Amino acid sequence: MKEIKRNNMRYNVVVLYLLFTCTIWSQNSEKEQRKSVKMSQNFTHQANQEWKENQFKDAEATYRKAIAKNDSNAVAKYNLGTAYYKQNSFSEAFSRFKQAGNTAQTKEEKHKAYHNLGNVFMKNKEYEKAVETYKEALRNDPTDEETRYNLALAKEMLKKDQQENKDQKDNKDQKEENKDDNKNQDNKEEGDKDKDEKGENQDDPKDPNKNGEDNKNPKEGEGDKKDQGNEGDKKDEKSKEGEGQKPRPSQLSAQQIKNLLEAMSNEDKKVQEKINAKKVKGTPVKTEKDW
């Protein structure tokens, strides 16, 4: 029984010691935390002064010290993000503004963080994200006219960007459609060309130039026959016209030829007699032919 009481006393002593130790540690921790918060605030104030004096590198390092002393220092994160933003380091600014918005304890701090975060999205032309971020800023301070103006501008830019993307997509689709049409047209022309080439290699019974004289148009033959008939008619007409004229030598009969020769002989005799008669008188004359 006495042994049990001793054990209980030892247990109580240990518990009391632990409680005392925890209390001391908690007090020290709170002191350290308050000290860290105070140092963080001092670093933030120092960094603000360095920033005003255009000592950007020093200000950036001091803001980092302030955040390292107190990770909940939303002001230091916000100010560091602003310093990055003014130097056009938008990726670093985005990270710090986002941290500031997540750790902010008041609506005013949240409003400022989301307002500037929306500005980063605008710089990066991420208009849809900018619209949502400005809306979040207005939820924490609906009276800020600057944020409201930026929201309206972000909506307008988003609408314009969506229209441009739509136009580009339509133009791309139209180009693809025209390309397909041209391709189909080329294929059609190639097919027609191949078809024509194949047709040229085959005999066309309707084409008189490809099948020789055997495939002449029947009408052309009839025309030739008609021409021949006309020529025959013309010959007959000429023969009829010649009937009224004197017969040609080749057409005289034997009796006619004989009579003609006798007449010529008689004429020669008459001429010779005249010549002889004139010679007797001694007068020269010229011989003239009756024909």
C-alpha cells in the first residue's frame, strides 16, 4: 500500500514538472514569436525606406528578411510583390501577391493583394483569370472604383480576345476547306486528264480523223457522188452546145475529107493559073493565102 502511494507521488511530480516546463516553453515561444513579429515589422519598415530611396536590391533583401522572421507578414509579401511588379518581373510578383492574399488577415489586405494580382494577369494577357481575380478583390472592398474599372476593362479585353481567336479559327478552317477543295479539284483534273489520254489511245468510230477512210461520214460520200453527177451534167451540156458548131477534123467522115481535099486542090490550081498569067504581063504580085 505504501509502495502504491510512493508511485503516485512520483507520477504527480513528473506531471507537474512537465506542465511547468511546457508553460515556461510556451511563454518563451510567445516571446520569441512576438520578437520575430516585431523584427519582421522593423525589416518591413526598413525595406520601405530603402525602396523609396531607389535602393531596389537592398529593399528586396530586407523584405525577404521580414518574411523569413514572420511568414504571416502579408504586408512584406505584398510590398515585395509590388517591387517585382514595378521592375516588370511579373512571375515573381505573381508569386508574392498570391502569398499575400492567402496570408492576409484583413479584407483590406486581401483586396489590395487580389487587385494587384489581377494587374499581373492583365500584363500577361490572361484576361479570363484577371476577371475572376478582380471580382475577388471587389468582394473584399466593393467600393473601390479603380478595381471596378479594371474589371470592366478586363471583360472588354477578354471579349475582344475571344473574338480574335474565333476569327483566327474561322480563317484557319476556311483555309483548310479551300485547301481541300483545291486538292479535290486537282484530283478531278488529273482524273479527267487520264481519262482523255486513255480515250486518245482508243479508236473512236465517230471520229473520221482517227479511223481512216473506212469511217468517212456517209454524207460526205453522197456529196462526192452528187459532185460527180453535176460534172456529168456539165459535160452533156457542153456536148449539146457543140452540136451547132462545125465538126472538128477528128469528127469528119471519109467522104467529107475527100471533098475538102479536092476543093483545096482546085483552089491551088486557080492560084497557080493567076500567077502564071501575071508573069506573062511582067507585073510582080504578092501571094496571099485565102486561109
